[in-house]
Amino acid sequence: MAKRGRLLFKIYGAISLALMALGFAGLFSRTMEFRIPIVSTHIIPALHRHAVWGETLRGRAILLRGEDWFFLIIVGLVILLGIFTAVLNKLLQSATGK
């Protein structure tokens, strides 16, 4: 792999690690009772409006809360960023002729 490709994947690794840490922090913010400044005050309450309700053996319950939606959105962003990084690496390889 070329030097640019290694650098590109190192940058992707650093960004995705930070995003996943933010995603897990948002996911466990309710159970661990800590607050993330913008996420806990603006984003997660907005996602609570899109909670998924369903039937369980105990009756109606919330299956996906705002924290779960936030985590799933972050995971989707990491996957999308990985695809973008791989495509960009292929374009850089084809442009340099290696």
C-alpha cells in the first residue's frame, strides 16, 4: 500500500475511533447517568420523538430510545466514512498509476 493510502487509513482509524467512543458514550449516558454537552441536551431528546414502541411479554415498551438511535446513526456514519475512504484510496491509486 502506498504512503498516501496508509495515511488515509490512519486518519480514518482515528476519526472512526473518536466517533465510536462518542456513540458508546451516548448509548450508555442514561444507564451511567452522565451528560455529554450537546448530545445529551439537544440530539438525544430530539431522537426520543422517534422512539420505536413494540409489544413484549410484559406489555408495551420502548424498543429503541433516542440513545439507541444516536448510536445507530454513529455506526452508520463510521461505515459510510469507511466506504468513502476505500473509494478515495482507489481513486488515488488509479490517479498515480500504482
